[in-house]
Amino acid sequence: MPTNTLDKIRHSLSCVAVLFGLFGIFVFASFSPSYAWLYLGGLAAPFIYSIVFVYAIAAWSIYSKYYPFLSLGRLSFVECFVPALALVCLTVLYNVFSGPEPWMAELSRQFFL
């Protein structure tokens, strides 16, 4: 646990830096020239998930070297299978149900002539 003020400031700045890094991933990915193609193909979410996963594992390992609050533990395929399957299912469900609703177009024709 950080004891002096400088350690607490470094710890706070590292946590804020990780947040800005996550925000930067989403911003830079959305400005990527191929992001529109990925979005139209329904592959934008898996692309972002994979980048954020790698970033989170890297940030986690760097953080655990300097601060003992989050132990590195172990990472195995068996433990990541169910969350990865849930993300794949959510992506498929989003692609299936994200189409335009026909009743919304009818409402807009009725109220906004």
C-alpha cells in the first residue's frame, strides 16, 4: 500500500492513465479508415473487444509489478472460455436484433408529415 504522498500520487496517475488509454483505444479505433468497413460488416465489436482485452492484460501485468493490490494470478483458456463465449453471443444477438424497426418508420410518417 502506498505510504507517502508521492506514492499515492503515482498510483492515482497510473489509474487515470489506464482510463485515458482505454478511452484512447475507442477514439483511435473509430478514426481508423477500416473501422467503417468493420462496423458495416458487424465486426467492429469483436475488433474492439480484442484490442481492449490485450490492453487490459498488459495494464494488469504492469500494475501488479508495482502495486500489490491486484495479484496477477493465472490466466487460462478454461477460465476465459465462458466470458469469451458470452461476448460472442452478445455480438451475434446485437447483429441479429439491431435492424431498423418497421413501426418506427410508420410513426415518423404519421407524426412528421
